[in-house]
Amino acid sequence: MKKLALITGGAGFIGSHLAERLIYEGYHVVALDNLSTGNRDNLIHLLNHPQFELVIGDISVEADLAPLVEQADIIFHLAAAVGVRLIVDNPLESMMTNIRGTEMVLEQARKWNKRTIVASTSEVYGKNAKVPYTEDDDLVYGNTTKTRWSYACSKAIDEFLAIAHYRECGLPVTIVRYFNTVGARQSDQYGMVLPTFVNQALCGEPITVHGEGTQRRTFTHIADTADATYRLAMNENSAGEVFNVGGSIEISIMDLARKIIERTNSSSTIQRIPYEEAFKNNGFEDMQRRVPDCSKLDKKIGYKPRYSLDNMIDSVIEYYQPVERRAALA
Ligand SMILES: NC(=O)c1ccc[n+]([C@@H]2O[C@H](COP(=O)([O-])OP(=O)(O)OC[C@H]3O[C@@H](n4cnc5c(N)ncnc54)[C@H](O)[C@@H]3O)[C@@H](O)[C@H]2O)c1
């Protein structure tokens, strides 16, 4: 009998790619999603697949969640209000989704003792200036009046909850801290930098760089993220542990903007926007560098990122090309 995987947030960017991987590995996949930031179109190629089902529902509604957890052999909890921009614009609803929603998923998983993977984020490291981040580093946050920290805090609470479920109840749960993941189907609507820049470049609009653009980031191709998530999930020895999942190539945001202009052959200019303007005076604080140490992940599952930054940019460019141009490229 085929095993059943439940992906909360399965209509989202990472969830839709993970669904493909799980189906390929022989799983039946149920995606539970309220389509708040996710999209049915992300799953258009799977909707008629015999191993796939999309359930429109909410992780915070027990009647939606409980029967699916009961049936599942494994749960990938990805549903969340994602990204600092969304949280800054809708702090209350976002925190409720991230904290209460995760609490409900873990409670149901505990009830049936189901293998669970919880998606966290590099944001949990906050403004710790150490480079690179290892999983047991301190988490350093700003004041509660600065809304941007509530995303990091809500995800840190998710991690505390998951670890407590492991230690007190023996729930086989693993936490993955994703660093900037990019690729096809990532929305440009919630401030994710790479799809935003690519879209601006393709439309010939100014590329909007926040601050000086000297902040540096690493990026991970979605295929590497989905692969690491799947292989960690299959490794029962990873229960109770936290793993960074990220890339190794670092680039400044200004250089990223330049590279995207070059690869799209765009006439766009680069426009610097002060943080106060971009985030409407929410006291935005940004990190200068955010680099993962993935040696723990490498040791556990033999992880090496396989894609160059150019590959990643090109896959986003291809995704955002007008349909007729995409067809010509295929
Ligand atoms: N993409 C990244 O670079 C990145 C980086 C760090 C962490 N993450 C984490 O990975 C996970 C997936 O992120 P993503 O990039 O695919 O974002 P996404 O917005 O594409 O996916 C999140 C999905 O959750 C769904 N959702 C939100 N609230 C829900 C609710 N209450 N009930 C049911 N579904 C709900 C959304 O509709 C969406 O489909 C998130 O937990 C996020 O915090 C992503």
C-alpha cells in the first residue's frame, strides 16, 4: 500500500515542489492549503494525478486538519504566513497562523505519533552577526515594537514547540531552517527579493534595492531544498534535531540586481529605497549577512547544493517570461 504524505501549505512555492518529489518517490500526497499566498496554479500539473489531492482548508480549523493528520504517514508542515513583508503588513493574522497553526499541527501529530517535519527559517537567527550560522548559535532579536522581529519570533516559538513535543512526548519531529530558496512558482507579491527583481527587470521597471544594497545573502535552488527536506524526512535519526538548509554562494543585493539586469538583458535602472520608506517606518532592521553552515546537514544526508546562482536566476526568469516566450524556450 502506498504511503500517504500530508503537506500543509502544499499549494505554496516549496510545498508544490515537495509534492512532486513525494509523488515521484511513490507517495500519495494530500496538500492542505487555504490559498492565502499559495495558488491552485502551482499544482495545475498535479490536480488530476492519481497520487494527489488538494484540500482547501485551514490548519487552524480542527475539522480541516485532524482527519488528514490521522490518515497521513508523514506530515510536512509548511503552511505559514511567509516573509517579513507579509508579517509587517499583517502582523496579527500572521502571528496567529504561525503560532496557533503550528501548535494545532503538532498537537494532532502527537495524538497519532506521526513523523513530522516543521519548516522554519534562517530569520530565526535574527541579527546575530556571526557568519556562518550553525544550528546551535544564539538567536538575537530587536524590540517587540519592531514588527519585523515577530516573524523570527513566531518561527522560533514553532521550533520550541516542536522540540518540546519531541522531548516530552517522543514525537518524531525534525526542524528545517530554510535559507532564501528560489525557483519557479515563488510569488513576487510578498517581497521575496529574487522574483521581485526578475519581474521588475522583465517589465523594464526600476529594480528597487532596500538600503544601500550592501547586505549579502545566499540562495538555494528549490530542487536542493525539496531534496534535502525529503531525505531528512526519510532519516528517522534526524528526529529532535534542527538543520540549516541553504546555499553556499553569497552575493550582495546590489550585485544581485546588476546580475539580474544582465541576465534578462533589461533596460531597468537600480533605485535605492530607504528602509523607512519601504517598510513604512516600522523600525526595520536588516541583517548585513546571512550565511548558513550546512555541515550538519551534509553529515546527516550528504548534502551539497547543486545549482549555481545563474541557474537559479535563469529558472526564475523562465518562469516569469510571458507564456508565448516560455513555450518558445521549451
Ligand atoms: N521560500 C523561502 O525562501 C523560505 C525561507 C525560509 C522559510 N520558509 C518556510 O517554508 C515554508 C513554505 O514557504 P513558501 O516559500 O513555500 O511560502 P508560500 O507562501 O508559497 O507557502 C505557504 C503556504 O501556506 C499556505 N497557508 C498559509 N496559511 C495557511 C493556513 N492557515 N492554513 C492552510 N494553509 C495556509 C499558503 O496559502 C501557502 O500556499 C514556510 O513555513 C516558510 O516560513 C521559506
